[in-house]
Amino acid sequence: MVPPSEIWRAWLGEDAVPPPLDRFLSRQRADKDTFAAMGRATAWAATVAAALVPGAWAEDREGLLSQLRGLPPRDVLLAADACADRDAPRAIARAVSSLRSRLRDAPSWGAACVSHGVPAGWAAVMARRAALSGEGFVRRWLAAQCTRPPLWVRPREEAVVSLRAEGWKVEEFPDGSARVTGARGIETSSAFRTGKLEVQDRASQQVALLAVPRPGQVVWDVCAGRGGKTVLLGHALAGRGSLHATDTDEGKLAGLKQRVRRAGLADVVRVRAWAGEGVPAFGPEARRGFDVVLVDAPCSSTGTWRRNPDARLRMEPGDLARFAETQKRLVELGMGVVKKGGKLVYSTCSVAVEEDEDVVGTGALYGPPELDSDTLFGAVLSVP
Ligand SMILES: C[S@@+](CC[C@H](N)C(=O)[O-])C[C@H]1O[C@@H](n2cnc3c(N)ncnc32)[C@H](O)[C@@H]1O
């Protein structure tokens, strides 16, 4: 069993226990208030406890919290470690012994989840993925969730030369991605400021490559969000054709517009908010339909747990059915406007079969254990 404090330490560095939960929460909007109201120590107690006790978060939230409340986060982490047979003071050991007995009774995927810092409620989701992709895949995938992914970028033109000249270490890969390490934030680099580089996870880049259009084609990026994939597709058009980027979230689209301008793509990318129902009224160039439609669907984001470790505690497996319903609807909508000879690319950042193969039949997962990245699912649906 990987001691939970090791998981968080791997994330936060040797000196960061108790971890700066606030930093994570400041990046999240959902549930932030709940966590803030619980207080930092309790939130961490809950974090560790939820990772340790099968189903406890859902079953007996209050009971669990009262058991752990009052213990400083460091002690809760030690208590968690005691499950991995380390010494612990008696008070902590008492709290742990009940966690331990429940752990023993956990179903097998529950125990595997818990020992990798994933709440046991996800066991059934892991079991379905294992049935399709193999037990070894899921075990290695779970192990990857205990480590932090590196910074991936997509450099263009002279970006790599410029990054190296400014002190960054850059490893380039044949798919056009690059892994970057350095002491400063990448946003301070000249390559970033001049739009010669996009920060984008490697698996996300690989999925976007499935949807790359030819110059002159007409593209609809249905769930464009902040535009990670939009920019990659926009560059492929080489100044010809058009790319319509829509999303239901106007806040994200504001970020997308900025990104598109920085990348020098304002002439090919048309951005607009959309209610998510029915096909928007596009210009005459889309009258005969689209060559490429990308549905990068809203999902549970289980594939981003490495980057946002608290996300596994804020999403419930019960949410999958609701996402799947929206995903199926968006695919149907998109398929209705693909030209003959064109294609729809469907993607999620989820490892759950419920949101992937159940929605579109077949496809592939991109991510750990093969790639040191987030996990994305991608499928190409061609229209003959
Ligand atoms: C996976 S994210 C998109 C990420 C983006 N394509 C990128 O690569 O950076 C999914 C997006 O779907 C949007 N969304 C949520 N509900 C939607 C709906 N009913 N119809 C369309 N888009 C929706 C969300 O606002 C979110 O930006």
C-alpha cells in the first residue's frame, strides 16, 4: 500500500505537510465554499479519510468527520500511514483501527482504489474499465494517480530554441509535444508571451490531432472551453477555411478569445456562446455542413486526477449517467452536421467506460501507463 502521506508529499514536496489545500481550492470553483466552511484541518482529515475508508465519504460523512475532527492534519496523515503498518500514537491508532477493519472488507477494486488514494466508491467504474482494457491496465493507471504529471507544451517555430536560451529544460517528442522543466512559470517565457507555445497536456494534444483539418476546411469545435484544442486545430488550417468555436460557458470563452488572439488565429477562429441545444446559425461557409466536428464533451474528468488530486473527492460515480446523457445528445447533434466524407471526433478526459465506449462504441485511451500525462479518450466517427 502506498502511504497516503507519500501521495500528497509526492505532489507537494518534502516540506509541504500539512499541504496547502487552499492552493488547490483557489483553482476550483465547485465546492470551494463547503471546503472553506469545514476548515482546512477538517477538510484534510476528510480528504485522507475518504481515500482510506471504502464508501465512508458517502455513507457516514458526519461520523467519520467527528472521529477525525480535532486531529491536526499532520496526525491524520500519520494515522493514514499507520494503515501501512507504521507506528502511531494510541489516539490515532484507535481512529485507524476502524478504518483498517473496513478496509479489509472492501471488494478487490475498492481496496486497489483506496491503496492508491482513490475513494472506494469508484470500484465499480474501475471494474468496468478492467473488463474492457485489462486488469493490468487499471492497476498501472491507479498507480499513476499517485504521481504528479509534468508540464507539457506544444511549441511552434523557434519556441524551443528560445525556451532553452532562457534556461528551461525542454524534451521534444515526435508527436510535436514537449516536456518542460524550469524554475519559473512558463507564462513568463517569451515563447508563451508571443504565442509560439501552448500549455497543453500531451494526451490532450494527441486527441486533438485526431481532429486536425486540412487547410481550407470548415470545422466546428462544439465544446471549445478555454480553447486548448481549438488553437491546435486553428494552426492546421494555415490561414484558410474557418473554425467555429462554441461553448456554454461565456467565462471560458473569454479566455479562449485571448488565447486565439495570442496565437495569431483571430482571422480563422469564430468564437460564440451557445446554449448547448440545437445547432447554432452558422455563416454561409457551413451551409453544406462541416468537414470536421470535435465534441470534446463535458465529463467527470477522472482523467485529470493526477493534475487535480482533490477532484476525485468532489465527483461521485453517480454523476456519470448525467454526463453520459449530455454526451450522447452532443454526439447526435454533431453527427447531424458532418458533411459526407467528413468526421466527428469524440473525446473526454475520463477513464470511465460509461462516458467513453458506452457513448460511441469504440475508441482509444491516451495517457498513463504509456504516457506521462492526463488520461483522454478519443474516437473518430467517419461519415462515408
Ligand atoms: C472538456 S471541456 C472542453 C475543453 C476544451 N475543448 C479544451 O481542449 O481546452 C468541456 C466543455 O464543455 C462545456 N459544456 C458543458 N455543458 C455543455 C453542453 N450542454 N453543451 C456544450 N458544451 C457544454 C463546458 O463549459 C466545458 O468547457
